[in-house]
Amino acid sequence: MALGLFLAVAALFSSGCGDLSNDELNRGVESLSALAAQGQLVASGVARDATKSTYARVMSRTLGEEAEHEAEKLADATLEEAETEDQRHAAVAVAGEISGLLSELQTYPGDEHHGALVQKHLEEAQEKADAIVAQLSGDAP
Amino acid sequence: MKVILKIALGIIAAIGGFLDIGDLVFNTQAGALYRYDLLWAVVLGTIGIAVYAEMSGRVAAVSGRPVFDVIRMRLGFGFGLLALIASTLVNLLTVAAELGGIAIVLELLFDAPYNMFVVTGAIALVAIVALLPFGGLERLFGYGGLALFVVVATVFHQNPDWGDVAHGFVPSLDSSTLYLYFVVGVFAAALMPYEVHFYSSGAIEEGWTEENLKENRLNAILGYGIGGVLSVALVIVSGYLFHPLGVEPSDLGTVALPMQGAFGETGLLLALGGMFFCVGGAAIDSSFAASYNLAQFLGWEWGRYQGPRKAPRFTASWLVFLLLGIAIAESGINPVEITEYSVVFSVVALPLTYLPVLLIAGDRSFMSDHANGRIAATLGWLYFAVIIVLSLAAIPLLLATNGGGG
């Protein structure tokens, strides 16, 4: 019984989700904002010379791959609401930006100067992601 | 002096066995999403595991029977088999998640491929189990796990608003399914069935008798209590740092970030080291628990103390569980996802594990003067009611929240 239940749930999770709804697009962009925030914390450790370079490198790589995956997901999906096309494009660009910055951190995990720069740029990328979320939820000025 | 040392070692062993990848992941995610609001659920889970660990240790010490022996005796072959299948699946997922956790920590420390570390980590565990006696295993992982006290130090370094923290210990219910999913997750992470399977079988391995009952009670209360303090600390540091930034911790490495923020490289290394020993200890506990259950149910000779010659099927099954764990961990599924499934599915198996323990621990004809008193019986039945509710809610919540993804 437990095995059957497990397989049923596993099948459900691997079955794909169809078109991208506004909510799902919103959640995807929120994930980008969260990745940028996490990246800033890793970059802050590099900037303050307060981390281990292997840790910074592996974390940057992992987070960068997640941003890339999010970008692919957003770029490939068909939108349920065509009027959010601009936000989708902007989100894909932000995802690429975050992924690129994390890749830079991965290359220079022991360089304090690079760490500070990446931290600053990730902060800007997070602001862009938050602005897209605000537009999607109708909270933008 | 010898008694004090023994109790101290038992407490340390309990800490090492309590905090595993499930606690690290769910508590950190709970803090990031809901700040301190789920602290009450951590306390609820910690008291629950202490209550049931004390009972299972007492039954083992008085009757010489570990949990799975009791399950088959009390529930009969059919239900016993169901319990065996359910707990074996959960234990297997747990072994895979813990092996994946070991590999992630080693990858963060040495930046070599994850897949390589899954295998080398498992080989290292086999070597450690082959070389050390049972008590030595507990001590190694227990002492190592103490490095995670850096999380408690981080709480004081962050100096959060203590009023807000205190408010989190007051139970509150949010109607969102994601909140309820995390209530189930945090509670279940504390009550993973392998913990009592291992604890009671460990009591038999160490030859506990009625003379060890005081030690058993202290281990359960202080050991799991201190483990609970570490879990609470994980929620607080995550709530303090991650919640305002909107960080969604989806990687084991993220758990160490608050300690890096507070104490730099030293904090980071202590956190990663503590995580390594806790997760490593849990990999041994859960893989042993899986083979203990199988051997006890089928009536094989079992026990680390017997050695591979006297208990060949037990030893072989342990190696098979490790190999299957390696295969799952190497499959490419994120260990954090495996952890989430193993924790949530474990809730479904909880009633089958804890009901027989509760029944036998309260049976005067079996336990005579050591049967459950009023407090143990009341707490036991209260917790069993909670377990039933959560086991019914676990799968629907997993589906409704898309595995906690919201």
C-alpha cells in the first residue's frame, strides 16, 4: 500500500504542469529574487574574507544552476495570459543576469573585490525581480 | 563517576541521533518562511520523541525486546508486515537522504563531485562501523555533532527580538496549506520512526536491564531535549536572517550561512562539521534501523555486537540497505527533496510504529511495576491522537502544496 501510494505521488510530481499561469510566473520570479538574496549572502562572505573558497564556489555553482534552470523554465513555457509576455522576457533576462553573476563568483571565490561587486549587482538584480513581482501582482506604482 | 560518564555519553549519543538532515532542512525552511511562528511545533515534536523514546527504551530494558519485536508480537503478522514494509521504505529513503547529505557537506568542504562523495562517504561509514564498537560509534558522531552548538551561539550573536521569539512558542494555526505542511514536516522530522527503532535496539546492543531505567529516562529527556534546543536554534537563526531577505533555503549548504554571517569561516566550518557528524550518525542509525527491523521481524540473529559471523543475514541486509541508499542518492534526485518525501511519508508509518510501543509500555502484565504511569500514559495517548491526525493530513498536504513548493 505504501509503495503504491509513493509511486502514485511520484508519478503526479513528474507529470508536468502544462501552461504557465500568472501565479506560476509570479512564483518563478519570486524564486529568482530568493536566489539573488541567497547569492548576496554567499558573496558577502567572499567580500569580507569570511568564508571558505570551496564553500563559496560550490554554493555559487548550485545557485547559478538553479537560476539557469528557472530561466529555461520561464523561457520554454507557454503563457496562459499573453499580456504578461513583457514580464516573462524581463524575468528571463534577470535570471540570466543572476546566473552570470554567480558564475563570476564561482570563478573568483577567494577574491574580496569581486565578492563585493557581485554582492552589489545581485542586490540590483533582486530589486529588478521584486519589481517584476510587483507588476505581476498589480502593486507596481 | 562511572554512572555520570555513562549518562553523559548517552545524552551525547541521543543528540547525534536526533538531529538529522530532515531536522536541518525542515527547521531552516520553517524559519525562512514563517520566522519564529513554528517554534511551538518544534517543541511539540521534541517532547513527542522524548516520550516515545523513553517508552521504547524502557520496554527494551525491562523485557529485552526491541520495538519491531514488540510490533510483531502486538499487531500480529499481517499488520507487522505492513509496518515492516512502510518503515523499510521510509528508512531506505532516509538512508539515501543522509548519504546525499554527507556527500553535499563533503562537496562544500572539498569541491569534488557529489557522486564521488556519495560512494566514498558510504565506504567511510562501512569502515567506521567495522572498526569501532557500538559505544564508540555513538560517541564519535555524538561528540562531532556537538559542533552544531555554534547555531546556539549564533542565536545570541544575532540577538533577535526575544519577545517575538517567545511569541513563536505559543501554538498558532494559520489556515494556509503550506503552513500546515510545515507543521507536519517539523513535527515529523522530530519523530522519524528510525530514531526509536535504533534507540531500542541500541539498548539491547548495550545490554540494558532494569538498572538502566534512570539512565534511559535522562537520555530521553536531556538528550532529545538538547537536540530540541538545537532545532529551535536553527529555526531562530533562519527566521532572523532568511525571512526578511526572502531566502528560500533549498540546499543543505544554505543551512550554514547564518553561522558564516555571525562568526566567519570558523562559524562556517563548525556548522559544516557539526552537520557532517549529525547526518553521518543519522545515516548509520537509519541503515541499522532498517536491518534491525528486518532481522527482528524475520527472527534472524541480529546486533552489531554479534559481528558478521554470528549475524550474517543482519550484516548482509545492512550492506544491501547502504547499497540501495547509494543507488537512490546517485539517481540525480536532490537529497533535500528525498528528505522532504521521507519525512512526510514517515508520518504515515508513525502510527504503526508508536501504537504497539504505547500498548506494550502500558501493559502491566508485561511490564509489571515499570508500566506507564499516569503522566507517560496521558502524554503517550495525546501524542498518538496528534500522530493520527497528522498521518491523515500528510499526503493531502504534500499534494496540495506541490511538495512544499507552495
